[in-house]
Amino acid sequence: MAKTEHRPTSRVLDILELLANNQEGLSLTEIAEAIDAPKSSILPLMHTMAQRKFIFFNANFFISFLN
């Protein structure tokens, strides 16, 4: 059986790893560029992670990882 990755799952994990290493937070554009994904593809992921309190949006509209 060929080993394949589920793209949305990989993106969620990439985002969480990226934010874990950037404690000050990142903008949506910075995240999209870092993981080479369109903003339109990751925005729904970001909203879901924020709703579930894995990440939050600060006053400057940056996205930060909750420790």
C-alpha cells in the first residue's frame, strides 16, 4: 500500500508546528507563505482551530499558538 498524506491534516499539523515555534504569532499571510498554501485554503482550518481553542487571534490580527 502506498503511503500518502491527507493534505488538510498535514496542513493543520504544519500550522501548529509553525506557531509552536513562533510564540509572538504570525499573520495569515506569513503562515500561508511558510507552508506554501493558499490563504483561502488555510483560513477555514484556522477558524476551526480557533473555535476549538487550539489557537487564538490577538488584537493585531496575528494568530498565536496556545501553550
